[in-house]
Amino acid sequence: MITLEYKGVSETLQQEWLQILRDNTDVLERAQAGEQKYADSLGWLDTDEWADEAYVRRIEEIAAEVRANASAFVLIGVGGSNNAARSVIEALRKDGETEIIYAGNTLSPNALNRMLASLEGKDFYIDCIAKNFETLEPGSSFRILRRALKKRYGSDYAKHVICTGTKGSSLEAICDAHGYTFLEFPLNIGGRYTAISNVGLLPMACAGIDIREVVRGARTMQEFLRTAPAENNTAYCYAALRNLYYRHGWKIEMLSSFEPQFRNFYYWWTQLFAESEGKDGKGIFPVTGEFTEQLHSIGQYIQDGENMIFETFLNVEAQQDTLVIEKDEVEDFFDYLTGKDFYDINKAAYEATLQAHSTKFPCNVITIGALDAYHFGELFWFFQFACYLSCGIMGVDPFDQPGVEAYKVRMFEALGK
Ligand code: PA5
């Protein structure tokens, strides 16, 4: 189960945090029950609504077909239609599994040409994931990938097309008209909250990830967080800490870890908080730190620059790999490392960083048991619920994103839509 600790928080701030926890129990209780006013966006609150046995079995069937007939699967999607699956796949994929290729997340011709070139000579399926199928990136990639499929399979290409769209959407109509496989995108969940549904789970299953474990992790977290009282509700405590720091001028949250396997998870987490919380002139700006590498770049600013960042470390309890540094005959002045495991060296770097950073600003530590499918499920549900609560405490709508329309209106006008 996920645990939460904090460091570098003065006694006075701790008292204020306890007050925030007391003052906002109604926010927690409403979220645990699921608020009527957000009924259109809370389909993720009960994992079984979109990831029960029947959904999981159907996903596994489609994934088995993909894995039997192709060596590559193209995930066409952007933002919430891409980030969750990519987090897990890129962290846990094993050699020899179906290759997952990403499209629909860029308009760069260079990137798209490279993506198409990487499919040359391969058998592949595509899955176009889009909530209302108006987004430019997936729509345009879907076109060029249908063409690539037709080139490879001729009139049989339709068997290789899957679309994940909402019921009644134009994407469903396209599937009906052209014989593509249609999977349902939950109508009552916004993209960034769809990890545990057809949206996130099909690409994961195609990559050989045990999606039952992802769902089990999410469900376990849900059962705990929807019943746990304020004082030991880790998501609520974290949400209250974020708001405490924000009120004291730490307006940027850096999610850091010493495990590069989290690289794509950072994208998911950044989107979740930025799109959910950044509105009405409010919000904590989410950034991420991949350590130890970025300690050699942004580390300087974090320690010595303007004091506006607080940090949340993602920590993994179980040791998953080992690599010991052997004695060496070259006098390289690194003998102090002889016999040490990189696991312990990395841990020493983490502990030193936590100590150093928490002398300057507050640091949270979120610890998961292991870096595996189950714990990714826990992380998705934990952060989604924490984000919902944090927005509640801050007083913003967690589920809309009116700000992203501003550039789209101008872009569509320029493109003559
Ligand atoms: O969270 C959201 O709703 C958005 O970030 C969407 O996921 C993103 O814009 C993609 O939208 P769509 O699936 O409609 O293409």
C-alpha cells in the first residue's frame, strides 16, 4: 500500500496542515461518495464500472489476436488517450514482446516519417483512441496509418484497425461503415482519468503487461481511499500538504525519482495535475526531475535558486535489480565503490538529495512496494483521487480544461476547419 511521509515541514506548518485536514473533511466525504455535480466525469471512481471481468476478458481477447498476428501495435492518441498506457508499457516492457509504437501525439513530419519508417516490413495493428474524435493529432495520424495498412494488407486492412471511441461518436460511425473493431471509450470519464479502462488497458495488454494486476492495484487503492478517514487517508493528506505549501508560496511541485523507469509516468502525472488544477488563475505548476541525471542540471536551481518549488519523491521499496562494482586494476580513484551494489549507491544518492533539499523546502515521499503492474494500478488511482481532492480544497473544477480551447480555436481557424 502506498505510504506518505514528509520532511522539512516546520512545527507551525504541520499545525496548519492539520487545520486544513480538519477544515476540508466535507471535500473528502463528498469525493468518497462521488459528487452528483461531477457525475459526467466520475466513471473512474468505481474501477468495476469500466474494468470488470467482462471488459478485461474482451481486452485480453483482442490483445491475444494482435499478439498472434502482428509484431507491432500502434497506439494513436494524445494526452489522456496515450499517457497512462505509455507509462506502464515503457517502464515494464520485456524484450521479445509486441512492439508498441506511438502516433497521434505529434504534428511533426519528421517524427511521423520516422514512425512510419519503423513500421516498414512489419505486421501491425492500429488503435485510434479519441474521446470525441476531433483532436487534430490522432485524426491526422489515423489517416496516414490507414493508408500504410492498406498498402500492406490491401482490402483486408480493416481487420487491423481498432478504434476506442465514445458511443455515438463519429469514430463509432466510421467503425460501423468500414468494419473496424470498436471499443468503448468511457463517456463519463475525461481522458486523463481513463488509465483503468479500454483506453489504457488494451495497449498495455498488447505489450504483454498483466492488466489484471493493474486493475487489482487500482481497485485495492480505491477500496482503501474511498473509506479511509481523513487522518490516515494518504491521498487526502497529500492533497492537503500540496495546498499548504501552495498557500505559503511554493507554487511548483516537482515529482522526482531515482528510477528512470518512471520517465513516461511523469508525462501522465504532469497532465493530470496541470489540466485538472491549473485554472481560474490558480494551481500548482507540475514539473518533474529524473535523478540522478538532472541533479547535474536543474539540481543547482532547486538547491540555490528562487524558493518556489516543493518536491514529491516517488520512492520504490523493493530492490528489483542488482549490479555490483568489481575491483579494478586501473587506478581510477573510485575504489570506495568496490563491492558496492548500484542499488545501494542510488539509494545513498536519494537519501542525500532528500536531506539536502528538505533543508530548504518541504519534501513529500510517496513510497510504493515495487515497480510492477500492480503498483502502477495503485499509483494511477491514488493520484487521480488525490488530484480530485486537491482541486476540491483549492476550489477548482478537476474535470474540465477550458484553457486548451484558446489555442485550438486559433489553430483550426488557420487550418480552415
Ligand atoms: O484529459 C483530457 O480530457 C484531455 O487531455 C484529452 O485526453 C486529450 O486532449 C485527448 O483528447 P481526445 O481523446 O478527445 O483526442
